[in-house]
Amino acid sequence: MNEVTIKIEGMSCGGCVRNVTGVLQALKGVSAAEVSLEGACARVIYDPALLGVEQLREAVEAAGFDAPV
């Protein structure tokens, strides 16, 4: 398992945090996702054999938020 912290822009409330958390946890290969509104980031533990950091960023962006590199 790998761990990565992804910057997330555009979150403004607890609903945003729940949305991003749900999107990340729904991905096959993600074992944990902790999203911080204050830190504007997500800490994700994932299986690199099943997905990569770019796929995590794409999922966040598909949910309507920015995940800059």
C-alpha cells in the first residue's frame, strides 16, 4: 500500500468533504481516504497495483473540484 497527499481546491464546507471522501473511497484499490477542509487536501492510502495518483486526481476533478499537481 502507498500513501499520498493530494491538494484539493474548491472545497467550502463539510458537504464538499463528504463528497470527496465518498468519491475516493469508492475507487477500487483505495483502503482509506481522509479529507481535510482546513488543509485543503486528502490523504489517501491505496494499492498501486490497482490505481495511481493520476486516477485519484481525476476522480476528485470529476466530482467538481481541482486537484493541482
